[in-house]
Amino acid sequence: MPLAAFEGEVVVVDQPEQVAEAVAYLRTQKVVGVDTEARPSFQRGIHYPTALVQIASHERCYLFRLTHVGMPQELADLFADKKICKVGLAFKDDINGLRRRRDFVPANCIDIQKMVPQYGIFDLGLQKLFAICFGKKISKSQQLTNWENSHLTPEQARYASTDAWATLLIYEDLLKHERLTPEEVSALQREEKERMIEHQQEVQDQRLREQGVEPPPHLSAEEREAHQREKRREARKRKRQRQTAKKKINKDKS
């Protein structure tokens, strides 16, 4: 697939006096795409604060370097403004990261991961969503770079702005299409689950054949569903037995 990237104006906001002008422009937009970046951690349990928040329109993307300007009140107010739609991916995590720097009550913040199943899309990564909607790929080569460096590289700036811009485009593209009914979504989810199971079985079968072992026969979809129902019944039965035993113990103690 051809590579796509944001080609508009990228403005790095790393001085407090730049904040007001940047937010003033963003307030002229009805919808903006949002993403955040933090210094990557390669040790379990260690997490770094949000270093960058990028907010994009079609023509311009502002990169707010929170390591330089903090979380300005003007920016917090933007995320709390009901009149401006902010669109992100896995947005709850981004919002929580921003609120750790300065608390605010988020308003009109839309997570496209919660939208896409209503359109029959179950891939939740930004690259896959962009490819599904536009038949193009976006680069993730800068994802694990250090976002706390004293200066952003041109590659980092383009990557960050592309991610925010891409969420905006995906959101607008989804709105052009009709949403599926809950029944249609459920049917597609079942089909997707079956495809995943079949793919896993094919991979396991191939590994067995490479070891000189003939794979065993597989259950049909109906047989798997019946097996799952039986497992759920057994689980409910065990739960009732535990509850009955607990009540008997409590009764004996009293």
C-alpha cells in the first residue's frame, strides 16, 4: 500500500507564550484529531508522563511539548469544551495521561475504537484502521523514540502529526457510512471469531506437520459452540455449589 503522511503545517509549541495562539486556532475548528506520546519504557512497572499532545485539523497540527510548557489551563479548557469535538484512538488512556498533569472534566471526546465495531470493523490499531478506510499505510517507525529529547526531530514531528491527522480522517470517513444494526454487528463478530479460530488451528496444524505429526480432526463451529455452552453450564454449577457451601459454613458459625 502507498505510504500516507500529514502534509500540512506542523507547529511545535515549546514556549508558554505560544500556547494562546495555538489554542485560539484550534477553537475555530469543529472537529480535531488528537494523540499523545510519552517516553517509551522498557521495564515493567515503569511509566513516564505524557510528553507530547498533538492536535490536528486538516491543514495544521500543533505539537504541545508538555515537558516544556506543562499542561496549560488553556489546553485543559479546550478538552473540557463541549462545543469542540476531540477525536482520538484509545482516547481514555490519552485523556487520563493529560489529567495527571492538570485535572479537567473532558467533554465531547470521542474514541473511534468504540465506533468502528458499529461499522463492521474489529481491527483497533491505527495502522489497520487507516488501511481499511483509505487503502494506505502510515509509518510507526518513530513510535519508540524518546519524546522527552530537548528537540524533536523532523521525523518525530511528522510522525506525531500524522497520527493525530489520521484519527480525524478515520472519524470523518466513518460518518459517511451507515451504521450496522446490533444484530448485524453480532453476526459479524461471530464470523470474525470463527476466522480467528480457524487461523489458529491452521497455524497449530502446520507446526504439527513440521514435527511429522498428523493433526487431529477439528470440531465444527456448531460443536465448538455446544462445547462452550457446556463449559458455561459447568462453571455456573460450580459457582452455585461454592455459594451453597459458603452459606452452610456461615450458618454453622452462627
